[in-house]
Amino acid sequence: MFLLNIDLYLLGEHVTIRSLHLRLQNIDMIEISLSSLAKSLKKLRFHWRKCTISNRSYLMEQPNVAQKRLHFLREFKANESSPFPRKPVVLDETWIFSKGAQG
């Protein structure tokens, strides 16, 4: 999601729920309704900020989340270029209890 926002900003496009929705549909990344996309962005703690210069709203996320992502990406790139790179491990939280039951 973050990279989609950057792509839209670099292209000079105004990021709206509709433009983000169209972009997601065009790259076949996800199929989601506009209302579900808006709810998901809200749950991910994205919010709208008004630009004082152009008086337009733009989509922002919490600064601490963006900082943690940036830190992770830097560490990931450093690991890739190290002489002895470690393989990333992806954990899935679907089955969190010992008997395989969902919460």
C-alpha cells in the first residue's frame, strides 16, 4: 500500500480512495470494494490531512509506522548485501493456539 501511494505521488496524481482503488484493480493486486478499502485504511490508522497550500486532502499514516517500515527496509537491504545474508522468515498468525484452533 505504501509503495502504491509513493507511485501515485511521483506521477503527480492526487491520491484518493477512488484512485487507490483503481490502481489496485489495474495491477491485479487485490479485489476490494471502495467501502472495504476505506475501512481497511482506517483500521491501518491511515488518515486524511489537509494541505495548507493547495487546500487538498492527502492520505497519511502514523509517523511511527512509517519510521518502523523504513527501518525494516534498511535492515532488509543491508542483510541482502552482506557477505553472509540470512534468509527471511515469514510467520503466519492464522493458527495461534497449540491445537491448531483459531482465536
